Amino acid sequence: DARITGAEFNLRHSLRGLGRWGTYFTVFANATKLKLEGNQQANFQSFIPTSGNWGASYSRKQISLVARWNYRGLDKRIAQPAFGPDAFQYFKARTTLDLSLAWHFTTRLSLQASINNVFNVPQRTVYYGAATPKYAQQFRTEEFGVPITVGIRGTF
């Protein structure tokens, strides 16, 4: 048996009230905080109790730009009994930045570009339980590069 409780919020606000320049900008943020209660061995693989996104967008005439920071909290994976009775594999928390651009030729045709994880923040895998010393927790560090996508988008 297990129970998940929590809260989330979402905010989107135009900066129009700050003057003419603010008309083109919007800021946004959302976050989720969850609490898992129950049997520790319940299968909640990839349970992420804390996550959030925040950023800003600019849109004027033919161009749209978005900068979005993504936070993924500690990601609990599979049990690791070799590290103790309460040990699991985790992906450590990380924050990444994604950028996107759209150049609208017409209302139906645009050039799209995006860059994900701009600073190539690595994904770190750790194994630990209550009895695992800090120096023995790190298992693997992975870098996936910076994916860049460019394309034409059409609506017909």
C-alpha cells in the first residue's frame, strides 16, 4: 500500500504592466512537490517528488524566443539490496536550460529551432541507502551532448 500527497502551482504573467517593452515578454513558472508514504518496496520506479520549470518568452511580429529552465529532483529508480536493505539507485537532481526560436514567414509557415540542455549538464547515477558512506554512492556520470533541432513547420 502507498499514498501520494502533494501540491502544484502554475503561474504565467505578461510583463505588459512594466511599459511598452514589456508587451512582448511573458514569464512563467510551475512546480510540483509530492510525498510518497507507504511500503518502501512498493514499485514506484522513477518517482520524482520535486520538479519545476521556469522561464521567459519573447514574441514580436515574426519572431518568438523561449528560455526554459527545467528542474528534475532526485529520481528514485530500482532497489539495490547489495548497498543495504533500504538502498536504491537514483538519478541525482539536475537543472537544465532549453532554448527555442521560431521565425514566422507567414501565419502558416515558420522556421523552428531548439537547443536542449544548453550547458550539457550530466546525468549522475548514485546507489545508496542509510548505511552507504558518501564516498561509495557515485556510480556513473553520463553526458548526452546538446541536441539541436532545426526544421520547417507548416500548417495546411
